[in-house]
Amino acid sequence: MSRRQLQRPGPRPATTGDDTGCTVLHIDMDAFYASVELRSRPELRGTPVIVGGLGGRSVVLSATYEAREYGVHSAMPMGRARRLCPQATVIPPSHDSYAEASRGVMEVFRSVTPLVEPLALDEAFLDVAGAQRRLGTPRQIGELIRARVEDEQGITCSVGVASTKFVAKLASARAKPDGLLVVPRDDVVAFLHPLPVGALWGVGEKTEEALTRLGLRTIGDIATTPESTLRRALGNAVGAHLFALAWGRDERSVVAQEPDKSIGAEETFARDVDDPAVVLRELLRLSERTAARLRATDSLGRTVSIKVRFADFTTITRSKTLGEPTDVARVVYETARGLYEALGLQRARLRLVGVRVEGLVDAESTPRQLALSGGGEEWRAAEQAADQAAARFGAGAVRPATLVDREVRPSGRRSAPSGPGNGNPKV
DNA sequence: TCTGGGGTCCTTTTGCCC
DNA sequence: TCTGGGGCAAAAGGACCC
């Protein structure tokens, strides 16, 4: 599902290299969403298939290799993709089944080693140093995983085997589709230097332009440029980082799943919106979705930010840090509304709005200070009740909060919130 | 061609305190 | 009392990833 393919795949390198010390595996599903869809539509195998929304503003999420032959790739606007490949079958995404397939493959990975670092639904790094005595060399482990994923999930994947994360990642891209590539320690520099700068992890469109202005086209070019020149042109962090990568230096180790740092939701309107009432209703929906996910993951967040994209695609963000972290939709919404109203947009045409909560902490280990915050503990209780109803009867059972707002505004005696701090007088 | 939605990380600016 | 500047956190923007 990688957005960029390596531009010049060249001859598939031999897979016979020495894998000693190459304990980092990068595993990447081939055309993941499309492959999952093909499991239930086997008659479409070998034909161009595009997974993407049907709306006018959607983009390609995944395309089979047959569709890619026509120039279709992920993140491309659907309209363009359909013009490039009119005969393709278009399938709207079913995110639940991708999540389920993802759980399946991650389980395979974790049966090999606990050191699994997922990067996305369809890819992960594995450190297999500790699994070698049990399962064989890194290459053998890679082949074992490929076989098991295909057996158990009915989709193929590609594996890169190297001594560092980013070389493993480049190797899996080169091995695609349905392949495995080992880059021996001694071959790293020779493997890297002919590649275009855009192949480097962290080099996108803008950085590539900047590098082109410096006359640098390959990773080898970066390697022979003074680090100080790179720092000046790209900034300290990026410059130093790319210089190190160009020499195959990458100290980052594989770390098993870290907790999320932010949770949010955003929505592009089908058509631009200039009605503040519509925008506010959307902010409410997004706040509820975000807060529900906070509660579902036992997280609280301290900073609420909104994102507003105008019709011309310029985008701004505004944020506010709360006195204490929250997982209450009402608090998220009121903060978001304040931020939106402070913009004084009148009737500007908006394309997208989003809500995000940052600075996440674990709910269990964070004491709540109800009296200080006016933090909507009663709202929290109501929202938890709604969570439970949704869990039992499906999300449709829960009424939109626009109605809740009018009918059960928490004033005076109404609900008895349970949990720490119960009994604080309100207002 | 006309650009989704979920994120992370880095840089710069701004405001505050001392 | 005014001013400068260091240090810090928050805010804002932007690049990048899949």
C-alpha cells in the first residue's frame, strides 16, 4: 500500500545473500485492501480492481497490480483513476474486514516474536534476533511468515530482510509483489546508492524538490554531499537524518507497539459548506466519534485541536490545552466550538473540518479533579451509558447528541455519576 | 488531475515568567 | 519602571507516512 513505488525496480536482485546479522524484517502486504476484497470475489483475480469511495471527492485506497499497469496508484483521485482504467472494477472500502485481516496477520507475526512494531494495518517491522534458534535464519523466518500469511489469510506479502529498519523497508518494496529480499550487511551501501532520493523514507515531494535544486538525484549523491550543506538546505533534523540514512546508518530499533499520541476524526464535505450551523453539527459528530474512541481505548487527552480546510485547500489548525485531560464528547465539542467561533469565518466556504485530541494519557493512572475542572462528569456518565447501549444494541441505538442536548442537559439532580469524585456539587 | 482520513514528527512563532 | 533576553510551553503550520 506504499504510496510510492521504487521508480526503477531493475532486475530483481538475487536472494542468495548472506543474512547474518540481518535480524530486522519489514513485512508489507501486497495491495492489501484489494487483496482482502479479492478473497470474497475470486472471479476478479487477474483483473484490474480499484478500492475507493464512490463519492466525487474520494481517492484510490488500493489497486491491484493489473490496475497499476494503467498508472493507477493509491491516493490518486478516483475520477482520474477511472479515466485511466475505465474497465477496472471499483469496490467501495470495507474497513472492518481490513481491520480483521490485519489482526490475523499481526497474530502470525507475534507468534514469531513479541518484537512486532506495526506501522499501519498492512505492514510491520519484526526483530527476529531472538527467534533464530527456534525458527532458523532470518530468511527462513521470512519465508515461513509468507507461507503462513498466505495459508491463513489468503493474501500475499513481501518481506525485506536487513540489519536496519529503513533498509529492510526498501528491500520489501523492491521484493514486491509476493517476494523476499535479503540485503546483506556488506551490500547495504551498494544497494542504496543507485536508488533515487525519493526512495528514502522521509523524502516526499517537497524534500525531493529541494534535493533536485541541489542537483542531488540518487542516494549516492546525498552520501557524497557535505552534511552541513544538507542541514542548511533541509533543516538540521532532516539534513542529518538523510545523510545518515544515505550511508546505511539507522540506529532506530524495533519497538513493540507504542501508545497513540493523538486521536481524531475529520470529514471532507461532499460539497463545500458555508453554513455555520452545518459546520457546528459536523464538529459535534466528530467530537463524539473522537471521544468515543478515547473512552474505548481508556485514554484521556489534554489538547483539543480543530482543522479547517477552505475551498482553495488552504488549511489552518487551532488548538487549546485544557486544565485537565478529558474523554468527554461534550467537553471536546465545546472546546472545538470555541476555537471555530474565534476564527470569525462568517460564511467562508469550507471543504473539510476535523477534530483531534492530543497529549493522550492513560485514563486508569490519571486522577480526575472534578471540582476544579467543571469537567462534565455527568456528561461523561451519560456518554458511557450510550457507549454501553451502542455495544449492546448497535451504534444506531444511540440518539444523536443534538437531541440529547435539549432533553437531558445536566442541571440539578438528574444522574448519579459513578466513579471517583462522585458527589461533588455541580455549579 | 484536483487532491481521503488516520496519524507522527519537526520547525517556527508566540506568549509568559523571571 | 522599563527593557532585554533566556527558558519554556503552547500554538500553528507543514512535510511526511500509509
